[in-house]
Amino acid sequence: MQGVDTASTAENPIGRILIAAMATGFIALLVAAVAAAYAIRQGNRHTDWVIHTYRVESVLTEARRLAEQQETARRGYMLAGTPAFLASFERAHAALVPRIAELRHLTADNARQQAPMNGVVQQLAQIERSQRATNELVRQGRGAEALRHFRADSGLQRMAGLRAIFETMAQEERRLLALRDAEQIASRRTFSIVVTVAGLLFVLVSVVSFLTVRRYTADLHRSRTALANLNATLEEQVHERTADLALANEEIQRFAYIVSHDLRSPLVNVMGFTAELSAATQPLSDLIDRAEAEAPHIVTEEARLAAREDLPEAIGFIRTSTAKMDRLINAILKLSREGRRVLAPEMIALDQLVEQITDSIRHVIDDRGVTLTIERPMPVIVSDRVALEQILSNLIENATKYRHPTRAAEVHVSASETPGRVIVAIRDNGRGIDPRDHQRIFDLFRRSGQQDQPGEGIGLAHVRALAYRLGGTISVESQLGKGATFFLSLPPTLSIEGA
């Protein structure tokens, strides 16, 4: 019986047309798949090179910092003569040596970095010889001679030359990064063209197939049977893909938690050592004051600036950066924990939930002079209360925060039902959002417009992640100067399987 069906298909024009159309469509999909694989490979290659470039820049920065620390310790030892500065010099030197070796290894593949790298090694060797010479003079109690040697050695010029070489190497890495970005853009453009052509070809094949099937209505029943079988298979594939995506999402959340947790350990070390440095600045400043009072001729202007301005300012910058990084790590941990929390669907009256949220931030609303209105009635949905409260709290507070400078702030919250969905809208008359940033604002650590409000770009990324977990989506409609409206689309009933 199967042989008869095969023979009749070969003799029937519709069979030949459908086989040709399917073959053409398969080729189009194959081309698109090959293009996608190529784009993914190029993307991975680009990512590896970007990581490599960032690593080189990081090692450059660390090497420069250690060289500066080594020079600062040398100067402190000349001024104070205390063993602590000499120990700091040796620690900085011990840490600098492997960094230079790592930098040489990382730049070995770039011929343009070889000459600057050799220059770094030569400069460091010359600077170290001069530093050790002055340290030895100080150790022997010949501080005045050490100071004369320091002044005659042109150490400042050598350090300036070293900084210039480091900057040249950093510029080369930034140049490479720009080239690799250009390659990635070209690869994406090629991929888009291939996928577009394949898509058009696939659409054309679909149209031809549809017209052919419509012309030969005698084969409609067989086509429906085949389609039903295909749908059944497709549903199984969707379930499999959904399970795979859920597993991948859990893996990403675990990865984010592990990475952010591991980042905290070196951050705590940095913060601790920064505190020690901060505590050490006062004795150094006192020493400068004493030297100015008792022997002002030995205190240079560079030493005064280093002790009273440069060092405290650098420590302040470090503390600001570490505090920001701590906030970012906490945000990542919060997102990771929220992604692992088990959702608990329950019946929620949206108007009551919105009213509770506005009551909890009433002092903020009143302080900002915002008029907030709630449009009733609102639908009742079945969803996770904690996640939904976090979403709406963030959206409502944002609506009260970014006000227009020339008009009184107003916020309006409403909700409506459509077939299969509940849409919650939060509308404000604030400063608005540039249409080019409508998708960007939902990315992690990305913000839009004037940055005159505190924040790290976490809130809307958290909102989108929570909305996805609730089976919903989040979008925005806005124009600059005309306010913004955020739309939260949710299913009326949260599926436990989907959660």
C-alpha cells in the first residue's frame, strides 16, 4: 500500500510541486541555519577578543597602579625613613613583576604592542634601579644624599614616560576593540541579509504551496491529517524547548549568583585595604606637617600634594567605585534570588493592590507634589502577589520620580481586560523617554535621559524579569517632554507550569 502511494505521488503534479516547494523551503532554512551558526561563531570569537582586550586593559591599569604605588612608597621612605614604607615598596614590586609577565603574555600576539612592552620593561628596570639606590641611601642614614640623588635622577620624567607608554598600549587595545566591533557589525549585517533572503524565499514557497493545495482540493483531507500530525509533534517540541529554556534560565541564575558572590570577596578586600590606606593618610599628613615645621627644606611640593591631596583624592575615588560595585553586586544577587523564588498564585484585586502600594509610598508622593489617581474598577487576577507588588511599586515610583520641570506631576493608574490578557497602564506627564531608548531602559544597568536621580539601572530590568516569570510582558510608549505610559500585560490566571 505504501508503494502505491509513493507511485501516485510521483505521477501527480501536486506531489511534485509540493516536494519541490518543501525542498526549496528546506534549503532556505538550511541557509538561514548556516548563517545563524556563522553569526554565532563570529559573535563568540568577538566576545573572546573583547574579553581579551578588557583583560589587557585591566592588567595595564593594575601594573600602572603598582608602579605608582612603588614610586609613592619610595618617596615616603625618603621622607620618613620608616620601614613600613620600604615594606610597602617591596610588596608593590613583588606584585608588579607577575603583572608585567602577564601583560607580556597577553600582548604577545600583537606586534604593535611589542615595542611599547619592551619600553615598559626598560623604564621599569631603570626606575627600579634608581628607587633601590635611594632606598639604600636612606637605609644607611644618608637621607639628604638620597634626596639629591632623587632630584638629579629625573624620576618624574621617567614616571611620566612610563605613563605615556601605558596609555599608548591602552589606546592600541581600544583601537582593536573598535575594529572588532566593526567586524561584528558587518557579520550581523551579512547575517541579516541572508536571513531576510531566506525568509522571503520561504514565504514565496509557502504562498506557492498554499495556492497549489487550494487548487487541488481533492488532497485537502490528506493535508489536514498531515498538519494535525505536525501540530502534535510541534506541541511536543514546544514542551521540550520550554523545559530546556527553564533549565537554561535556572543555570543562568545560578551562574549570576555564583559570579556575584565570588566578586564580593575581592571587593571586600579592596574595601578593607582602602580603609587601611585611608587610616595611613593621617600619619603621613602629620609627618609632612612636622617636617615643614622642623625641616621645611626637605619637604617638596610633590610630597605635600601627594600626602594632602593626591592620596586622599585617590582613596575617595576608590571608595566611591567600590561602593557602586557593591550596590551592583547586591542588585545581581537580588535578581538571582528573585528568579529562584517559588511563585504562589492567588486571587488579587488590582485596585486594592495599587491602593496599598500608593499608601506605602504616600510620603514620597506628597514630598514630590504628585497627584496620583486610580481608575476603578480594576480586574481581579490570579498571580503572585509579591512579584506583582514589586513590579507595580517600581513603575509607580518611577512615574513620580522623573517629573517635568514646568508642570505639576500627575500619575494615572488603570487596568483593562482583553481576550486572554489583563493590561495595567501607568501613565505620567513627566519628562518622557526618547523613542530610541524604549528597549534600552529595560536592559540591566542601562538608563536613559538626564541622570539627576539616584539609581543603577536595575529597576526596570528587574520589572521585565518578574513580568516574564508571571507570563507577561512590559512595554512603554513615550515621547520626550510628553510623559510616558508603561503597559504591563499579564495572563488572567498564572500557570504554575509556566511559572
